[in-house]
Amino acid sequence: MLNLTLTVLLIANFLLPSFSFGQYTKLLDFTGINGRQPFGSLFSDGTFLYGMTQLGGTSNLGVIYKIKPDGTGYNKLLDFADTTNGSHPWGSLISDGTFLYGMTYDGGANSMGVIFKIKSDGTGYSKLKDFSGINGAHPISSLISEGTFLYGMTYRGGISDAGVIFKIMPDGTGYSKLWDFDGSINGSLPSGSLISDGTFLYGMTVLGGANQMGVIFKIKLDGTGYSKLLDFSGSNGNAGSSSLISDGTFLYGMAYQGGTNGAGVIFKIKPDGTGYLKLKDFPTLMNGGGPTGSLIFDGTFLYGANEGPPGGLYNTGVIFEIMPDGTGYTDLFYFDPDTLGFGNASGSKVIGDLISDGTSLYGMAVQGGTGSCPYGCGTIFKFHPIGMGIAENDVAESFKVLPNPSNGMFMIGTEENNYMFMITNVLGENIYKSGFINQKTEIDLSKEPNGIYFLNIKTEKEAYTKKIIINR
């Protein structure tokens, strides 16, 4: 009986690495000199994907790079070098159409990280701010842009060394600390990135709160009105380590630990702190555990990835989907670091967010692949879930969007009456929503960065999705 069980397990282990509800494509194997251990997320300007690695490069302190969505055209834009330009970036890049903006965890004048900008061709690097401790230290999240200012958080630093929320002008002036986490009741160690609804910033912390298990919070753009929306308590989650996303009604997120099995949860909550609902307890059988990235919404499913363990065939993470009401959870893909020598070396442990071009998901794995680093140097990948992406059927006939690409100003031309639309970014966040409209209308996205967006149009009879691009 034991031999039979062992045989079945070996057969399962041989067959399941290729299991997938979709098409996985590895775009790049990191090798060390071209980067190693990507902790953050990708950013798309419609032509290239941009990203950073925490290690690797000339000084093994991380790199900035770009690559085309088909895996060609890899170009290393910057090698981090510690004091002069920062080291060990954990977060992601954002763009204003001319410059990419980001942060590093270490390096700079005080070895506490920096805020920087660089042009998309790798020139024009400028250090905007050296973190010094009291003004913040060691950011592990990403910046966001909200009109005039860039907003962000640091994991440590501030009055209690429990992290801060700050804003800064894109030219490096006007730095202002909006909030000091107290390490206790109001939260401690903010992780993930902020999101904004134009009035409030929303985020989460890993520790602090009533139970020292982290909190969900909101705060106004001027630093006033701080409010805790939820204290994690264990059963409802523990350690809010991802970024929140919004569908216009609910905020969705994940906690790294807690829940029924102690391996994390997926949840939703209203922006006023009511309506909390736990959508999923990790893990169940091979479901992943330890989610650290953010969810992404395509209008039907929420998609995400996690690092494990536990999770997946090799305990190295999965890509999954789930409905916004908590039903329909499915493991779509099991990552395979090729540790046993017969897999696809897809990668291992996704810590950052996934992004989407409307038909495929793109992301980075921290380990695995064919690179010669211990446990692998990591990979860049894309994954097309079965059924993802609504065909742009009849959009050209019923609705015309001009110009496309544009500088952020679009015109919808149609003879349809009584329609409405919503625009989402590649993270699945709702950035624009209309009421019912008759015939043509103008859309102003001039404050949004370059990249791909999705115009979701709904009439009384049908629904359409149209990809639009901002490219200044």
C-alpha cells in the first residue's frame, strides 16, 4: 500500500507541473548581472514593461530595467550603487510620461533609502530625497501620484520608528510628513502602497492596532482625518501586507497571515469601514498561502498570486482567481522552481502585484528560473487565464474612441443613447466612472500617467471593453 501511494504521488508530481487553467509564458530568466530577486511589480507605458530587482546588477544592489511584453528588448537602465543613488528597491515604478519615479529600501546618504526619478531611456537620474529616520526610513512600497504631489509610505522611521506617510513634489521639493504611525493603537509598519479616491488615501499596516495584528486605515490628502477602518484580529486576518484596490463600492485586499488556517485571507470592506467580509481563507489543499501582492480586477474575476508556503505543488506559490462575492475560487497555475529537475522552471514566490493588458497578466517571481543564483535568480512572466479579456466585438461599429493613443484627452463618439462607462487601469482599479450619457462625450485623463487603460462600456443591451492608451 505504501509503495502504491508513493507511486501515485510521484506520477502526480510529474504531471502536475504543466497543470494550468491558462497559458504561461516565461519572458526572462534573471541571471544576476541583469538583475536578481524582483520584489516589486511591473509598470507598463503601453510599449515597454519597466521594473526593478532587489539584488543583482554590477554591485549586486539591484537594477532598473525595461523589457517588451513579448520578452524581447531587455535593457538595464540603472545599476544601484548604494550611497550615490540608493540600493535594494522593494517597490515599483510609476510614470508622469517623462520620468519614472521610485524608492529604494537602503542606500542614500543615510543608508535608509531614497526617492528618485529617472527617464525611461535610463538618462536623467536624480535623487529627490534621502530618508534620514525622523522623516521616514526603509520604504517597501511604491509611490502614487495624486495631482500635484507624489504620496508614499516608509516601513520604518518617524517619531516611533513605526513608519510614516508623506508627500513630495516631483521635483523633490515640498516634502511633508503627513502621519507618524505610533507603533501601537493607530498602526505600525505600513506595507503595500496607498490608493486614493481623490479625498482619502487608504492603506494597511503589518502590525499595530488593538490586537497588534495590523490595521486598515484612511487619511485625507492633507494629513488630517486619520481613521482606522478595521483592526485585524487573527480570525479576520493578520498583517495587511498588500495594497488595497477599489471597484468603486468596496475595497479589496489580502492579509499575509490569519484566518481559519493561519495562512492569510482575501477580504473586502467598504471605504467607511463597514461591510467587512472574508472572501477566502488560505490554504485549502494546494491553495497558496502568504499573499503579499495585490489583487487585480477584470470586471468579472479578482486575480492574484502569492508566495507560499504553503501553496501549490512545490509550496512556492500559485496564480488564482476568485469572484468578488467570494465564490469561484480556482488555482490557475502552480509555480515550479524546477528544484526536482523536470519542471518548466517558471519561477518561485511572487511578492509583487500582477498587472494586466486586458488579455494577459504580467508579473515577476522572486526565485526560480534557470539563473545560477541559489534557489534561482527569478523570472518575468505573463499568464493568459482562460476566458480573461472581453473581445472588442462591435466596438468599432457602435463606439469610436478618438484619438487613441492620446495625450489623455479622449472623445467617445456614438449614436447610442443611455449608456454608461467605467475606466480601469492595469491594476484593475476604477479611475473614472460616468452616469448615464447620451451620444458623444469627452473624457479627461490628462492627470493619469502613460500606459494602458480599459474603457468598459455598458448599454441597456450589451457590454463592451476597449483598450485605450495614454502616450504623451
